[in-house]
Amino acid sequence: MKNNIKERLARGEQVIGTMVTVFDSPEIGKILKVCGFDFFIVDCEHGHFDYQSVGNMAALAREAGMPMLVRVPEARREIVLKYMEMGASGLLLPNTETVEQAKALVEYSKYYPLGNRGVSLLRGHTGFEKIDSATEYMQRSNAENILMVQIESPKGVENVDKFLAIEGIDAAFIGPNDLSQSLGIMGQTDHPRYIEAVDHVIATAKACGKYSGIHLMSTAALEPWIAKGMTINFLANDATLMMNAAKERLAKLKK
């Protein structure tokens, strides 16, 4: 995969993506690449996308050399396997609170010996190209695909070291709204308890040799966390990017 996220992270690079929440155009990956994003993630937790829509996005993203991740609703075999077979470059598991959840994500998305992903090699994830060595392909897929656990509760914060100790889990990712809500301080992202929780996730990821990131809606909100060491981050989403640009231009015209 061109523009492999894990290779770039290992070199110490920052990678910035955005979340696709509404627009299910197959061309969305190419559009976001032209905008300058390093990758994008399709929200299949809150989002309405069906498998066909995500498969179409994955196919064109692959041809454009644009990594596409999927936020899955849960770590269930059927769900995880289908998105990996489409050609997702990785997965994000929301509200991860237990080691069992994190291990299930690895089990269903990674080939043996890391996991037990079903083997079917004439699929979107191979580009329907002939695979000369199944073993080599499976090893490469295990190495390249990125898995992230989303930390959205005090229990998730408490167990983040256990998640990141699992081989195959690459990053811990903060969901600010749900984390602040579960801490009883909804939206108060300047609250000491919230900052302490996020700082703990960053420090734990560094200690484990793994990565951390967060999803925020503006560059001003994101920059302080990048300065603290978060290296895989999401900026806004498709709807807000479109709406903010439209509002700004319309405001100028309607003065």
C-alpha cells in the first residue's frame, strides 16, 4: 500500500485524516487525498453506510493510493472480516473497555499467527490480482494494517496499558465527547480530569512504543495535542468541512 500509515508513524511522521460521516460517494477518498489528507476513516458506528457503499469507497481509495480505515460498530467476526475483505487499511474500535474486546479485534482482522482472519485472496483487499505467495501476502497484510482502540470512558483509560500490550493493537485514540461525558464533564475539554486522562493515554502509548491520537474539529484544538505527542489524528469530518467553507463564503457574499 502506498502511503502506508504504520510505516510513516514508525518514521516519526504526523498523519492527519478526517472522518467520513455523511457523503458516501466512491470518489471521496480521491477528493480527500487531493485536499492533502493522509488517510480517512468511514464512520460505521454512528454512520448509516451499508457494505456496498463502503466497498465502493474502498475500491477507489485503493486505486488512488489513499488509506481508508473503518470505525466498526463492534468487534464481531462478520463485521470485521467484511471491512477487511473490502480492503480497509485498518479499523477503529469505539468505546474499548476490556481486553477481550481488543483481542477480538485482532483475532478477526489479522491472519495467523496474530489472529484467525478467514483466508480469501481473490477479493478487494488484493485488488483481484494473483497472489504468488499466500504466506508472504498474509504476513505483509498483518504488518501493514493498523488497528486502533478508541478510549471513551474511565474504564478505557484505566485499561489502556493492557490494550496496547496486545500484539496487533497499534494505537489508542481519544473520543473527546464520549470521554468527557463519561467523566461527568460533558464538553469540558479544559477540565483537569479530562486533561489528566488524555495525558495518561499519550504517556502510556509512548511507554508501550505505540501511538496515540484524537478527533477534534479545528486546527486550534488539535495543535496542543500534537505538541504533546499525538501522531495519528482526525481533523473534523466531511459534513463540517463542507458546511464551514460554505458558511464562510456565503457570509462574505451576504455582507
